[in-house]
Amino acid sequence: MLIGKNNLMPKKVKNIKASLLRKGFVVREGDHTYFYYKTIEGKETTIRTKFSHGKREYDDHLLSLVSKQLEISRSELLELIECPLDRKGYEEKLRTIEEL
């Protein structure tokens, strides 16, 4: 089955969260699960996203919202989730847009 650019397969929330943790995000629980980005040097940033309790998969729309919150494109978010984009590469992207 071919998936077009605007019709991506949903991504499992547990895989997204696991990837964010490997890439330097820290978790804070509350009414939602919040992920905040800490730089390699340990500095907390304003980059963050949240996950609602109960969602098992994120569709294209929700992935687009997460990518905006993380200050990267949807395709870069997919690279972040699937691991071609590592923590250092993500930080370099944030520095180029002056988010760090």
C-alpha cells in the first residue's frame, strides 16, 4: 500500500514518547503527559509538547501539531521518531532557527 505525503500512517504514541525520551526530552505528568526539551548541556528550553492520556496512535493531523510545537517540519518529526535525526541534529536545527 502506497502512502502519499499527505496521508501518512498513524504512529504509535508509545513509540513517539520513547523516541523523545532518547532525544533529550524529560517528562512531567499532570492532566496530560508533558515532554520538555533539555539541551545536551542540561539547559531546560521552552520547546515542549503534550500527549493526552488515552490516545494510542497519532494521525497526520496530530503529528503536524506536535511538529509545530517542537519547531520542526512534519518530515523532520518523522525522522526524529524513526531515529535518522539524532539529538545533536535536532539541537542544530533548533540553533539555526534561534530557538536555543
